[in-house]
Amino acid sequence: MAILYRNDLLAPYLALPQGEKVQAEYVWIDGDNGLRSKTTTVKQKVTDIGQLRIWDFDGSSTNQAPGNDSDVYLRPAAIFKDPFRGGDNIIVLCETYNNDGTPNKTNFRHHAAKIMAQAKDEEPWFGLEQEYTLFDVDGNPFGWPKGGFPGPQGPYYCGAGTSKVFARDLIEAHYRACLYAGINISGINAEVMPSQWEFQVGPCEGISMGDHLWMARYLLVRIAEQWGVKVSFHPKPLAGDWNGAGCHSNFSTKAMREPGGIKVIESAIEKLALRHNEHIAVYGEDNDMRLTGRHETGHIGEFSSGVANRGASIRIPRHVAAQGYGYLEDRRPASNIDPYRVTSIIVETTCLTTEN
């Protein structure tokens, strides 16, 4: 049975004055591609990330370090407003480092930041479409008949009405929390499978794409926690004739966005084709269960591209092909990707390598 938050009991305490001190929630990515956090008190309002201390945690409890050398350090990387505590309180996205100063094995932001710095003049923009599925505390898809199934896919995508849409209140809460926090969320919609949703983040330039998507995920799982709902980022949470979940990655450079940019887009696609297997390797666990060639996907073993083709690896939107510039959509990434790995390899492949 889910133990729900008692917001009615909590509210009077959150309304108490806290003086000049603020609470900073340090968030990091653990060894299982999940999210962890803990809170520290800061003496005054934070106006610069340099005011925040480097902190540590027990990495042996998060699959990030052995028990005999368990200290892992948190270095603040990005600050967001805290929609749970309000006021001047903040949420701090952190990178993880070992005690010898090297990046932890799970710290993919470190490498991504280097790649983005090398390609800075290209002005790489991203927009990620994060799909996810909601489950109740017993592990059943949220809102589905107990021991049964809803009707087949069809009426749920961008649906409206009872029995077509589930947990809209939770989704609306997440949307507003992202806006408050300063996340560049650009939209939401119900997806093809019932209890599956999507939010979009972007356009974000360079390293900020990963920062904003990870923080949006953190807010989602925290809010779902209050609803007594589980969030799954698995790319194929349910077997059978149900859509999987992806994280379609829209990408452009300055040259792609300018008139005549379609040639740059086509060149980028040629480069992506040459490194298909290398991309698939970092495009999410269990992605083979999703990329079957069915349910609006291309097959994991084949690279393809096309205009307005949702069954291709890379889709060029029709309006982009018509106007001759814009962006491309990489439809291969799964919903459980680390966005730092995906955005960095896309930039590395398209901006920092030459065709053989």
C-alpha cells in the first residue's frame, strides 16, 4: 500500500520563516543510472555556484565505490530553484568525483563538458523528448484494470477524457514545478500507450541539455513520490503490442539552422551512419527490446534515415526538408539514456570527426 505525503500536515512547517539560511538539495546520478539526493544548510542566499561547498557521500551504498574506499565527492555543477521548499532554497545538480580527484566511473558529465567545449563554435542545440510510464505501488500500470488490460492503443495519444488519460494532475504538477525551477521544459503530451507520458526539454545548448533533463527527471520522481506512483524509464516496460518508451533527440548546429543547412544535416546523417553501433552502445539499456522495427521504431541492427519517417533511425521533419534548413531527429535513444552520453556522442560524431 502506498504511503502518501501528508501535505496538510507539512504545509504549516514549510511556511515557517527560516531566517537567512537556505536549504540546498544536492542531487547526483548513482551507479545504476538513478538519482540520489541529500540536503545541507547554507548560511545565506546563494547567488553564485562558488558559494557551495564540495560535499561527500558513501559511494559503497550507491554502487559507485568499494566499501574500503567509499568516499565519493559532490561538486556542484548547476543550480535550480526548489519547487518543494520554495523561497530561496535550491536544488544543486552535482558531478561525482573520486578521492584522488578523478571523475567517478558514473560521471559522464565530465567528458560531455569537454566535448561541448571543443564544439562551442558550432553552437549545438538539443531538444530531448523524454517518454516514461507510470505504475502504481503494486507494479501495475497506473489506472489499468486490476488483473486486466485497457482497450488497444489508439485513443490515448494526446487524449482527453476519462479512461483515455491517467494521472494528468501529477503531470501538470511536474510541468509547473519545472517552470518554477528554471528548467527549459517546452511541452508535455500523453503518449500512445495508456499511462505513458512524454515531456520535452529544450532547446538547450551544449552541456545544459543534460543538466536540464536530469533535473526534470528528478522533479518527476519526487512529485510521483508524493502521489504514491512509480516512474519507469524502461524502454519496454510491458511486453506485447504496446509502444516502448524512447528519448528522441533533436539536434542542430548553427550551420544546420541557417539557409542551405539541409546539406549540413545530410552530411551529419552520413557520419551518424558510419558510427551506428557505437551510438547504440550508449543509447540505453534493453534498447533491443524497443528497437524492433515495429511500434514507430527502426531495427536496432540497421541504420536508416528519411523525411517524416518515424520508422527510421534518423528523421528529417517534413518542414525542415521543405525549407532547406533546421534540425534532425535521432529516434534511436531509449528512455533510460544518460543524456550526457547521448548528446556528447552526437556532437563528437557530427562536429568533431571527419568522414572516412
